[in-house]
Amino acid sequence: MRTVTYGAACSLDGFITGPDESLDWLHWSDDAAAIMSKYWSTVDTILMGRKTWEISLQLGEPPIEMPKMHTYVFSRTLDHIDGKGVTLVKEDPAEFVRTLKAKPGGDICLMGGSDFARSLMAAGIVDELGVNVHPILLGSGVPFFMDAGHRISLELKESKTIDGGCVYSTYHVREAGSGKREAVSQ
């Protein structure tokens, strides 16, 4: 089965954008580029919500375009989307992604959008988390995580310091014996 990974760069206080959706605090380095290059070599599908899609268009940066890459944008309000290799999905995200995971293909990137990610994490669909924590406190902005309605137990796979004082870590979302994500009571 394909792996769904939710990941982003975030501040030490847990924001993926600063106030007013600012990204001027992000530190790009050869270390980060190497990590991303390795990751993207395993992925053939991108998932994003409407807000992330619209922000990428405002920045003048279309979603990642690579041969054999397909992007699904989930929205209840958009009527259509223009773009090569991009499909608008108006149906239930959890059911759509469960079906997509069961089909042959590469790994799946859940890009940006903590609100959209929350819905897939609550449904137990996210398999891994990747985070590049930057040494900055933003104070406010868009949080990396929103409440999924239950605790989600994680297992550290890798953690290392990279250029700029950033710490890159990946986590596996633990599974209970039933195949559902483990919900730890509070």
C-alpha cells in the first residue's frame, strides 16, 4: 500500500506560516534540497486543499510539475481547476484517499494546509510525518497541526540537525492491531 506523508517546514513554536501567511523566515539549504530530492523521487501524487492551491497560485508557483506526477485539489467551493496533471476532487477526502492508497503507484505527499491535513489525520489516513523545524519563534500564523479529535501516537524514524540550525525529523504513525490508527486516551 502507498504511504501518505504530511510534512512541512515549521517554526519552533509550530507554525507553517507566519502572520499574514508570511514565509520570509524559511531557511533553504543544500541539506534541505538533498532531503527533498530524495523524498520526491518516491512520490507520484500530491494532495492539497483549496487554500494551499490558491496560495501556490498567488505566489506564482504552480504545484510541483514532474513527469508522472499528479495533483489532487480538494474543495467544496471551487467549480473547476486549470492545470496539467491537476484534478479537482469534490467528494469526501478520506474515502477518496483510502481508495487512492490502495491503487498501484508511488508514495503520496499531503502538501501544506493544516486544516486539510487534520481531516486526513482524524480519519487515520496519514502514515508518516516529516518536519523541518526552524530556529525561530513566530508567535502566530498557520499551525502545523490542528486538533484531529484524538491523540496520535508516533514513532521517531529519523532526526538530524541540518544547515541553519534546523532539525529535520520523520515519524511513523503507529497502527493498532485492527489496522486503524492508534488513538491514545487522554
